[in-house]
Amino acid sequence: MADNSFGTLFRFTTFGESHGSAIGCVVDGVPPLLALDESHIQPYLDRRKPGTSRFVTQRREADKVRILSGVFEGKTTGTPVALMIENTDQRSKDYSDIAQQYRPGHADYTYDAKYGIRDYRGGGRSSARETATRVAAGAIAHQLLAHACPDINIRGAVVQIGEHAVNRDNWDWQETRNNPFFSPDPAINPIWESFLDETRKQGSSAGAVIEIVADGVPAGLGGPIYNKLDAQLASAMMSINAVKGVEIGDGFATAAIPGHHAGDTMRADANGKPIFTSNHAGGILGGISSGQPLVVRFVVKPTSSILTPRQSIDSEGNEIEVVTKGRHDPCVGIRAVPIGEAMMAIVLADMLMQQHAQCGLTKPE
């Protein structure tokens, strides 16, 4: 049963493990004549790669991408685009002690239960190392969106680490490019620094909430029943490692909003086009984009690989105590921002192509 692909018309399949020789993906459905080379992809990977600050894993990977197929003379050919990223800084010996142990919070036991075999080196296929390939595929989606729908602008930010959330009155998108947390609130940064330094000293880790916003999305993308835009976005974000919850717009907070405020009321502009007075729905109504900004948030659990001893069992059923060594993020959610942006771009590129395929020939301008 295949379980390594995502998307319908714009579709990608990833391959590789954390400590294998390389990871990569094949992106299918990329239209021809799209300008593309490694320079269009590398900046996105550089934002996600490890070792960029003391608040992320110190594994040193250049994450240099190579285009193997689907591009000729700087243009896509319409055939599958294959991308590869070599692994260059594996330390498999760090994991020899847990080869037969099931680490709490990890997929060790469930992979064994499903396949009867697992690659224990850095988590193998279950490692967040796989997400670099999603970011590479997302870079192509960004390039497609820039060509087909240049008004779309996708941005992400960390809005909470542990119990410490940003002050939305201080929100500054530009600030997310100026600090290692992708934080839109400069006032929260020293608080997060102290919190994560203390968390690391305690041998523990912290979770985070990430918000992804897409502005300039045209109305009409998505489907009314099984191909809802919000369902596809939820699936995309939930597929990211360590994500345990997704919400669209006001999400779970909607339960506390009375109905006469929850609906996003509309007025008309000078051309008779709708102006929404609020965006509780996060830019999606009935599974279809409304033209409002798309707002998605997801929560990433605390990193499971920590130095604190914890109870578990081994593959023989013996009760043990596990300590995970190696180089790990004290808050894996920080590097999830470019991953969430990539998955948003992939969903929107796919939905844009589906919309054109179904309605492009008959829908009036």
C-alpha cells in the first residue's frame, strides 16, 4: 500500500531515511515551461535546515538540492521533476544503544508493529529529516503560484512555545525573518530564549503552535464535499511530523463565539464585490476559498528525543529506562514554519490546477 505521496494533479512522492545516503522526492504534474533551477529551491531549504542556531538540532547538513530530471535549459519540461538531497552528517552510533528499545513518544514501537522491522538510526523514515523533501517540493509549488497567481503570498510564524504566546498587538511579519524563532513579536524573543535554554538544561523539550497565512488567494478553490480546501489543508499539516492538532480560522475558539458574531458578514465594495467584516472562518466557506486570507494553525508536540530518563520496554518486552542521546531540537516546532508554508503552497498549487481543469473552460470571467 503506497503511503509516500501527496496531492492530486500537483503530486509529489518522497523517499529516503534520516541516516541513509540521501533523501529526495519526485514531483509530478508540474506544468511545462516554468522557470526552474536549484536557485529557486535552495533558499527555502536554507530556512529549514538544521544547525542554524542553538535552539535547533546541531546536526550539520548543507541540504544542497540537485535537480535530476524534468528540467531542460532552465525550464520544466512537463515530465516528473526529481530532486535529491544528500545526507552528509549522520552519526548513527548515537543510536546504537536504542536499537532494541522503544523510545516514548516515537514511532519505534508502531513501525515495528506494522512492518516487523525498523531503521532505528535517527528514526529512519519517521524522522523529520523527511520534511526537507517537502520543502523542496513546496519550492516548486511556490514557483508555480508566483507564475499563475502572483497575488498569493504565503507566510508562517511561531505564535507560541510552551506556555508563552506572542502578543498579537506586536505582530510584524518582517520580524519573522530577523530571529531564529520565526517570531512576529520581537518582545517574546528573549522570553523564548530563556525558556528554551532552561528547558534544554533540564533535559526536556517544548511544544509550539505555528500559524500559516496565505493572502491573495482567489475565491473558488476547493470542493464542496470530499475535496474541501480546509480538509486538504488539515491533511497536509497533520502529515507533518509531531503535529497533533490543526485548526482553520478561529478553530476551537469558535465554540465560545455566539452565532450572531461567528458568521463573517459581508458588505459590497464600489464594484459590488464582497467585503468581509471579519474572518472567523479562516478564508474558507463550505470547503471553498472565499477570497479572504487563509489562516491555518497547527500544534507540534514537544520533541520526543530528550535526555530525561523515561520508562519504556524493549523489543523483547522487558521493562527498561530510556535516555535518548544525539543531537535534537529542544523545540522541533521552530523549524516547522517553512514546512507548513511548503504544504500550504502545495495544496494551493494542486487546488489551482484542479480548478482550472474543472472550471477553466466554462466559468465566465
